[in-house]
Amino acid sequence: MPSGQQARAQAAAITPGRGSAEPASAPADRVRALFGGHRLSPAQRRIAQYMIDHLTEAAFLSITDLAERVGVSQPSVTRFATSLGFSGFPALREALQPIALSAVAGSPDVREDRRNELQAAVDAEIDNLESLRRVLADTDQVLDMGRELARSVPLTILGLRISVSLAEYFAYAARRIHPDVRVVTRGGSVSYDALLQAREAGGTWVLAFAMPRHARETLAAIRAARGVGLKVALITDLALGSLVEEADVAFTAGTGSRLVFDSYAAPQLLSASLLQAMADADPERTQLRLEGYEQAAEQHNFFLED
């Protein structure tokens, strides 16, 4: 873990010297370089964002003062520092101080960078969508999976904790084109019962969503699904790991992590692509079900007139 001389070296590595041919980046960008590549909890992101927004102050605060200003506990600040690979908060603060001094000496105003933080989050999501675009250049896997999901009657959609919203979106849309869609949003024995019933009713596939922070319950539910004889397709931000290893098919889509809570532009678009593949897999059934739904919507006046 970096401390002392190592911390200064890490800070120097992201702070070009006077003789460097590379243009100096904004101080907040150099702070983000310290945070980059680490999966932070929402509480840790609050600490990180406070340091970015108040760099020249935060780099010289005690752990007690920083915790009080952010509204977290002192152990939370320590865990944040160690999660970045530092021996503790003092080592992290030592790495931040030369960056803060460069800001005072005339680097771009931190307040200006804060004003663009939301745009930076959008840019990060654009990068995720560009990555997904490259993945979808070969449509075979998505089309094949769409056919498998369309044939599974019932079709079970699994999403626990933060992944509930993605599961419910997919299930809501899939019900318009599929005769029996079941959504599981609770773990433990409740999910096991639902998965067992789906298999006994003739289901063959589960579509699972696993977004960070990845729940142990999701891994248990995926194992339970396979244990009762269901196959599992997984949409996640991970390329490797136990969740991916347990799934029969895995689709990876990056999540936006620049804000306190993740954003899901790429997973949402991947979900819509799978729904499209399901619709195309059985166009006659799709057409009949969509027409039936529109008739019901008109009869019962579901929607406002535009």
C-alpha cells in the first residue's frame, strides 16, 4: 500500500512537472486518476466527490473534520482510503496535497470543474454506449438469446436490490409480447419457490440482472435456478467473476459510476435489444399480442391522448 515516499511518487505520476511536454490536466482530473479503477460504494463516492469539489480544503483536513463535512463516520473515511490502496487516510491526504497546491498556484478553478461534473457523467455513459455498440456489431448472440427467451414459457426475470428496476422494466415490456412472464425481486426462499414453480410449469430460462454492488442473494438465486434445471442468461457490468461463471450466457454492459449512484444507459439499451430479438423471434405471436394490448388500452382508456 502506498505511503510516504510511495504516495508522493503516485501523486507525481499524475502531476506533470515543469519540464514535461504533456499539458497539465485539471486538478480534479488528477484526483479522479487516484480514484479511477476502484468500485466505490455510494458513501465512498460522497467522500470522493467532496474531495473533488473542495480539493484545496479537503487535502489539508484532519480525518475528523473531513468526516464531519461529508457527513460520514471516521471509519468510513479510513475504509475509503484503504479501498484505493493507501495504508490509511494520512497517506491519501499526502497524495492529494501536491495536487491541491498546484490548483492554488493557478491550475483551472475547481469550481469550474464541478460545474461540468454532470456533463462528465454523460460523457462516461457515452463511452459505455460506444462499447456496447461495438459488442452489438455481431448480433448473433443477442438474436439467439432472444429466440431462447421467447420459447421459454414461463419466462422468469430476476433482479434483486438495485437491479429490481431493470428487471421490472424488462418484465413490463416482455409481457406485451410473451404469454407468461414472471418477475422475481426478492431473494432467499421466496426466489427459490418462484424459480422451482417456473421450472415445474415448463420454463427453461431465467434472465437475471446483476448491477453493482452485486448482491450475494443474486449469486444464490442463480445457483438455485440452475439447481432446479433452469438455464440462466445474465446481464451485468462484469466480464469475469463468480456471477458470470455460474451463468449459461452472460452479456456485459458498463454502468455509469461518476455520480453517487450508478446510471444504466448501456444495460437499459441492451435490455431493449433483447426485447427486440424476442419480438422478432416469433413475429406472428408478437403482432397478435401487441394488437390485443392496444385494443385493451383503447377500451379501458389506459393512456392520455397526446
